Amino acid sequence: KRGKVLKVADKIKVGMDISQVAHSGGVGIYTQNLAEHLSKIKDLEMVYFYSSLRQPYRGSLKNVKKFRLPPTLFEMLFNRWRNVQIEKFIGPVDLFHSSDWIQPPSKAKKVTTYHDVVPLKFPQWSHPKIVTVHKRRLQLVEKEVDIVIAVSESAKKDLVEVSSIPEEKIVVIYEAAGDHFKPQQIGKIKEFKKQFNLPDDFVLSIGGVGERRNLKRVKEATKNYSLVIAGQTVPYLPNEDLPLLYASAKILLYPSLYEGFGLPILEAQACGCPVITSNVSSMPEVAGEGAILVNPNSTEDIIRGIREIGEIRDKLIEKGFENVKKFSWEKVAKETAEVYGRLVNK
């Protein structure tokens, strides 16, 4: 329904914090993909803020303002002392899109993304320092941010529960699997299995910090199967190698206790790997009809899910491919740009 964000002659100048690309994990993947696709939208003029002490910026984005300072310093500067605006580092902008770590002062309109509310809703799963930082940042978001992007309806609901952000200020924009997630050649799969000494048939699960990924029940439920845990049995792989990991597995078993989105669900579906995931938080929303849903608190129900896959494997793979089509990074960037346009044109 909406046309261009603004006249081409009157581009919106957007500052965006991309420091998260220095780290592996879902937030880094989101930041990288969104930044790349926003840079292709001709109605936007993008300028990126990047700071990392250990990781120099190695990406291909243009107009990146790079700083070699530790994130903890910026956390103090922007979240605590608050006497320096982001414009000091990136120049004047119409709008600033902050990361999930720091909330700098700015004269511009402000947008931020919430991937999940784990440190706020489940502090026992996070390091106390991280909980403190997120609580401090939330207070700033509540006071200053014009629009909050939540990556699922479930994440929006959680944010309304744990904060005083009004519902009308929260917009849901789904994430997506990268374009390189697709079925893989049999020869490459064989080589990959040989390289990592993987069994012919195995159940894949995703590791993580603390109890959130439910690995205790995963191990109990897969006693009679070969289990491979990303981050444990095999090391965490670079993003470009993940399609081979999914394509090598018989099943992705992802009965997480909580996710803000649950990107591995879409990534596995895109590679033709059938998915078993939880019937809680964002996971049913993301999985659509392309997964078997189980109660993550019941080992028996997880076992039931594994047994069921045998009968409906091909149908599930087909439904997974259909589900993935609903999500794309072009769509994420377009909807994000529309949020920017509505805000700046108010």
C-alpha cells in the first residue's frame, strides 16, 4: 500500500549500530543481514556505527564509522554517563537504529530492536552483569525510543509484560533465513560428515548457555539415537557452513524453553531438514505447519515427536519449504524502512 519512503531527492539519513556483527549468534546475523539489505534501499542514506576492540570490521558495507574501543566503554558512555550523543561519532542523522546493547543519546528519531527479553524475563539464564545492563537500557528505551521492533508476536507480548512500553509503539517484523540456506549436494554432505566424523544418521540439536536450550531433556529423549549438538559435539561453525550441518541431519530437535524468534527452525526448513520444536513462546509462530510441536517440559512428548517424524518426514520437509517462503531479508528491510519513513514523516 505504501509507496516510497520519501522523495529520492530527500533521502532519510539513518544511523545504525552494527557492532553486534563482531559476535556470532542470532543478533549478529540479524544485524548483518538487515544492514546489507537496508543499504540497497534507494530512499535511505545509511551510515553505520561499529566498535569492537578485538574484531576489526571486515564486512563490505559502505560508510562504516569504525572505532576500536571496548563495548563496555560505550555501555558506560551511552547508557550511564550519557553526556555524548551518537552524532559525535557518525555525524547528523534523521533517525538512529540502536543495537540490543547500548542506547546512545541522540537528537534524531529513535528505533531499536528487541530480539528477546531473556535477561528481563528469565534473569536466571543470564550473567548478572548482562541482566544489569539490559535493565538499565530498558529504562532508556521506555523513556526515549519512538518505535521498538519486536522479532515476533510472542516477543512483543513478552516486552509488554516486562516493560512500560505501550503496545502501539511496538511493531512486529519477522527475521528470515539467509539465502544460502538451501538443500545441499549429496557429495558435499558426505565430505562434510567425513570432515567432522559425523554418523550417517543423527539428530541435530543446538547448544547454548544455561538451561534455555533444554539439552538435559534432549539427551534423555535421544538415548537410542546418535545425537550431535552444535557447539558441543561439533564446534560452532561459521554461518556459511551451517547449511551443510542442517542438510546432514535426519532431524533438527529444537525443544527450547524460550526463544524470541528461533532462527534455526527456518534455517533447517530451508535446507530440507525436518524440525521438531516447542509449542511455547515464538516457536509455533515461526515454524508454521512445517514442524512437529512438542511440550519442551516433557521428555515423553519430545520422544513422541521423534517417533512421529518417521511417518510424515517427506510431508514435513515439503511444508517446511512452503513455510520458509513467507520470510525474507528483503521483506525485513522493506518493513523496517517503512517504520523509518512513518517516523521521520510524522
